[in-house]
Amino acid sequence: MNLITQWHITEQCNWRCTHCYHEGYLDEWPDLNILKNTFEQIVEIKKNYFWLIVNKYVNFAWWEPFLKKEFLDLLEYINDRNIIKNIGILTNWSLINQKLLDRLKKFKNLKFRFQMSLEWEKKVNDLIRWKWTFEIVKDKIKLLRQNNIEIRISFTLTTKNQNELIKLIPFIQEFNINLWVRRIVPMWQSNEEYNLMLSQEEWYKLSIKYFNINKNILKWKWTINLSWCSEITWYKYKWYWCWINDNRVLTIMHNLDVYACRRLPIIFGNLKKDKLNNILNWNKYLEFVKSHNYIELCKKCPYVSWCKWWAKCITYAKNKTLKMEDPQCYFAILMREKNNKK
């Protein structure tokens, strides 16, 4: 099992995507020594919880990590330390070029994986992301392929683009990639965000549709993964579940706040005031992630050990509590109907 660190190294971004939950465009870590110290604390926490770790992994997240001028210097430091080897970079594509990739190749001890977002097709993607962004997607993927860098494509599924998924099949086959679908998290509590969320029944029908597409058309060679924060096909196939429910994720923000996940705005502490080793008290962390034990409806569901209570971030965003079932869970409807008939 991996203990994943999601490090939001900066809030700087050169795009303005419509569904982004960005609060600002700040950069509060100008000192490379602070970044190095933070990395060493990550190393220490992974040592303390060594029994959880198979592969040591750090994801550098948005808003656009390569806008952080100290970022490459930090990667050089991590490479020289030669402790954590797997580096994920969540990027918006815009700054990727051969010169940058040549610089990354010099870090011989690091293996990179790029995650980039796409909403397909051109009209929808450019509406959600940024004008003309669609035009650069294929060229960037080809460039990364030529440089032997692993790619993951992320798709934020909403009521506006749910019909676009089917159009991605030739794309993922052509470029030999998997597509990771994520649900929108209504962090701003706005009616517009709620309107972008699929209903429970829509999620249910979509899960059946894409399970059959993966099985019969894609033959599992490539997959459209309704996963991570989108576990909606577990009744037929065991997808990945939310990292929080698997007790294996922590997030460090640009201002040194520590969360379990950025999409779940519950702060454990701040590295300006305390060490990460003290903030991430394992017993308290487990108590936090196991708050689903109080959800009576889920306890009685025969699929709960597979879905692991779905996405806490969406539950919290919609209900301001962790002690309720996922608001997009179709089986919650069935369970209530069953209980009402008794």
C-alpha cells in the first residue's frame, strides 16, 4: 500500500477553468530552503509509517507547478537525495516543451508521471478549460510519449460533458492511454455547481454503460476508469476507491496547511506551527477517516466493503458532515426503499 503525498506547491496558474475550486493565485513559499525542509518532513513521515509503503510517491499538484520558479531546483534536490523516486506532476499542459523535458531527464533517480486534464471535445473542452487549449493536447501527448513519460488523462465529469465520454474511445486507443474520470466536487456550494452534478440515477446508468464499454469494446486493454473519487461500478467490478478511505493520503498546501485531501477542507494543522510528524497523528487520522462507521444506512449495504463509503469530499461539500452517505450513491435510494417497505 502506498502512502501518497499530494503537494500543492503553488496556487499560481495561467488558466481559469470554469469548474476550478481555486481560491487565489498566490505563491507563499519563495524560499527553496522551506521547500527542502518540507520534503524532509515528508521523508520522515514515510519512514514512520513504513509498514504502509510499497512505493514511495509524491504528487506535485496545481495549480501549475512549473510556474513555481523553485520547482526544478527542488526536483534536483529530491533527485540527489535519492529516497523518493516516483514523482507525479499534475499539470495543465501549457508549459511542457522539449527543453523542459530535457531538464527532467537529467534527474536520473526520478521517474515521472504526468497527469493532465481534458474535457473533450473541442467545443466543450475549450468552454470549460481555456480557449484554444484543445489544439495543443495531441501534440503534448505525442511529445511526452516520445520522451517515454507516463501519462494519465483526467476527465471531470459533469452534466455538461457526460455525453462526451463516448467520443474519447478512439482517442485513448490511438494514444494507448487510460482515462481517469472524476466527479465534480461542489466546494463553492453554488447552485451552478450543484447543477453540474449528475443525479444518483444518472451515475448508476453511466456506470453500467461504461462497464460494458470497457469489457466489450475496449477489452480492458484501455479503460475509462470511473474511479478514485467516482466508485460507481463496484457492484460489478472492484474499482479503486478514495485514498482517504484507504488510509493512505495526505495533502500539503502552498501555505503549509495540512489536509487529508484538498477537496475535503478539514485542516489537520500547519507546518509553520508544528512538524508534520506531530500533525499527522496516526490514531487521530484513522479516527477521522473512519467517520463513516457512524453511517447506519451504509453499514447495512452489501457493497460497502467494496465501495468503502465512496467520496468523503462530495459528502462533506453537499452536507457539511462526514456522517452521511455519498449524495450520488444510487444504492442509498434502493436501501431506503427497502427499509421503508419493512
